[in-house]
Amino acid sequence: MAAAQALDFASSSSVVEWRRRAKSCGGTWPTLEEDRPLYPDHNRMKELVRSGEILEAVEAAVGPLA
């Protein structure tokens, strides 16, 4: 989640591929432009981990991890 946020702020053209991969791995959070409660984001990340969805997305991008 933090990496996806950092990529939203990055302006280098070399970041484009990393941004695409982060979003394909469930990194779809609104850009933090002002203070707001983060518990909905944390709950979303917890569900991505619990369901295995993020593991599937990462393995689809880089191959099996186990």
C-alpha cells in the first residue's frame, strides 16, 4: 500500500512499469492528498492478503514464490 502511494507521487518515466505492476497487485487506493482515516485502506489490504488475491497477482507478475 505504501509502495503504491509512493508511485503515485513519483514523476520519473522509469516508474511507469512499477506503477502498473503495483496496481495489478491490488494497489488501487486513492492517492493520499490530504489527511483522512486510513483504516478503510488497511482493511482492504488485510482482505487482499487474507483472500490470497494479492499473492495470486504477485505470482502472475513474477512467477511462483513457493
